[in-house]
Amino acid sequence: METVLSGIRSTGKLHLGNYYGAVQNFVKMQHEYNCFFFIADLHSLTTHPTPANLHSNVKQVLVEYLAAGIDPEKATIYVQSEVPEVAELYLYLNMNAYLGELERGASFKDKIRAQPENVNAGLLTYPVLMAADILIHRATKVPVGKDQEQHLEMARTFGNRFNRLYQHEYFPEPYAFNFSENLVKIPGLDGKGKMGKSEGEGNAVFLSDPPEAIRKKVMRAVTDSGPTEENQPKPTEIQNLFDLMQVVSSADTVAHFNNLYNKCQIRYGDFKKQLAEDMIVATAPIRERIEDIAKDEAYLRQVSRYGAVKARESAQKTIKEVREIIGFKKF
Ligand code: TYM
């Protein structure tokens, strides 16, 4: 059975981008593959969270994984820092990752722009840690959104380089995965780019948002004064809202508003109202479970302990073999 691995950074609440880009696939894949889904708390250290924030953010992702339907009996759910073998593999892979290629990474360049006062080495070697996450279980399928494609390419590079250096076909090649063939990029509500946790207030719709908050955010989304000619291409901010509708609404609803747009009869107020209501319906089953699961500390403890044991078992096997391949020997 093929091994699947993916993770989400513990930097706050999950939004529709995380869900449709990643978590929805996790839930489907758990029935078909040997799955590992983790909470990337080591990755979150690049932004220096306080100890209290670190823990509550880890809890948030764990709760939302469970609320979204990841079943700890089917998939292994664990917290990255509880599997120290990952950090060990990261160290070995770092010996084979070069400054030039790391500096050229798109997300490193973005981070330099976003946090110029804190360009630490952890940001530079972020793709190496990500490769370690994947290779530690020798995973081949990695369900992620489009923004992670380059990181997957780097993970293949680092794994292949290790294999070549030690002349041992040890690590398989991991590929980004989505059931719909194409990787997805869910747009934000600000009319500009992707939905993201740090793209500014109002850009992201969170799975835990109450209905009223969703209505407010969607109604505030940027639109224009409407089409003036029939059958014209849509400007980006309108196309983004249609793309969001495509993921939360029925095909009939999308076709209905497309039709109105093409005939210059669309009323953005109605369009956004429908979009908000469909988002509320789509997120309701998850939202309704979040609160109850969050209260059940004993269950969360049990899930994370059980997951850590299973993840370590798999990671220890890899690390033992990697140590042998590298040539460490006991006297
Ligand atoms: P992170 O925490 O930024 O995002 C988690 C997942 O959500 C996806 N995603 C999106 N997909 C579509 N549209 C969007 N607007 C959108 N926003 C976020 C991301 O593609 C990702 O799948 N580096 C990773 C975490 C990580 C990881 C790994 C993932 C660490 N190690 C190993 C896979 C394998 C990250 O920062 O994701």
C-alpha cells in the first residue's frame, strides 16, 4: 500500500484554502492508503511564537483535523516535534542542500519580503525540513495545494541526491497529489491572490467562523460595477468569487450566476448572498464539531499519544536504515 504524508503548520485556524487544497483530500485518502497527517509545529518556529501560542495553535489544528473527519483509527495523526527522528533526518539532508537552490526558493523569497527583520536560517532550510517530513516515512503521495508544488520538487531533489551520494535507491520520489488531478489554489476574498492566514483581515473564511462572520466577510468582498457587455471575460476579483462558488456551491448554482453574468443581469448582492449561504452549509458539519472536540482534552491526549507512537515506529525504522547507509557504526 502506498504511503501518504501531509501536514499543516500550526499558525492558527484552518481556512477554506487549507480545507479544499489539503484536508478534504486527507479525509478521502485515509480509506485507501497508509496515511500520516501531522501538525507542523517545528515549521511554525520560524515566526517565533510564544510558548502559550505555540501550544494553543497545535491544539487548534489537531481539533480541526478531527472535526474535518480524519479518523485516528485509520490515519496516523501526530505532532511533528514529538517525532525527533524528523529533526535528525533534516540534519543529514542539510548536508546535501545548497545555498543557491535554497535562496532561489519562491517561498523563501516571499518570506524575505514578509518578515525582513527575521530572515533566519530556519526559513532558508524550510524545504529541507519539509523533505525530511516526507522522506521519514518514505511517502510517495503528498496531498497539498498548488503553493507547495516547488517544495515537492525540492523534496525529490534532496531524496535523489541522497540516493546518488550513497549509491542506494533508498528514498522513493514523492509527488504532490489531489483527487481532481490538478492541484488547487483557492482564492481569497480580497480580490488579489490566494486565501491565506496572513493575507489580512477579511481575506480568509475559517472553518470555525460563525455564519454571521462568513456573511459579513463575503458581503464585503471586492466587486466592480458589473459587466457592461455580454459574454465578456471576468475581471480577477469577480473570477475569484466564481472560483469560490465552484467549490462550495452546486453546479446548477454556478451555471445560474454565470448565465446572469454573461447576460449582464447579475446582481452582486444576490450572488454574494448565495455564496455566503453555501459556504455556511459547506462548513457547518465541521464547525459544529470543533467546539465539542476542543473541550475533550482526554481524547486529544489519547489521539496525539497514539499517533506519536505509530509515527515514531515508522520514523525509527527509516532512521536506523539511513544511519547504516551513511556509515555510522558502533564500536
Ligand atoms: P500551510 O500550513 O501553509 O498550508 C497547509 C495546506 O493547505 C494548503 N493551502 C492551500 N491550498 C489551496 N489554496 C489555498 N489558498 C491554500 N492555502 C493553503 C497548502 O498547500 C498546504 O497543503 N509547508 C507546508 C506544511 C508542511 C508540509 C510538510 C506539507 C510541512 N511539511 C510535508 C506536506 C508535506 C505549509 O506551510 O502548509
